[in-house]
Amino acid sequence: MKKENKTGEKKVTKSTKRGVVVSDTMDKTIVVKVDSFKKHPRYQKRYTSSKKYKVHDEQNEYTVGQKVLIESCKPISKDKCWTVVEK
């Protein structure tokens, strides 16, 4: 998403998500599962949908089960366009 400043410059806003590390076997990469609640349009029942993201972890410091905050960035590889911000 791009927004314009008063000077006319376009600024890119980075999206953030919170999730749980489910895999750390790759070098400098972790897999984070992000859960979100959705509401069925017709039956109004709430349900959980989840999505997995490959996230860049430079020092290999995160392990399975930790909760992390991830932020979008420019593409690092074919699948990675997220980095870890904090635990």
C-alpha cells in the first residue's frame, strides 16, 4: 500500500502479522503460521483459517513454538518476502 506525503513522495507502508514458529530446519529461514478469525457470510459462524509464511531469520535464533512478529519487506528469494521484527 502506498501513501503520498505532503511533498508528493510515495511512502510504502509495511504490513505486520503475529504468529507461531512451526519449522526452523532451513538455514536462515523459519516458517511462521498465522491464524486469523473469519466469519461465514451466510451462516455467521466464526472459524479459524491459518496461513504459513517463510520468514527470513538472519542469526537462526528462533525455535519452534516461539511467538514472533513479522514484517513485509522486498523479496529475498522466490518464497521469502517477510522478516522477523521481534519475539
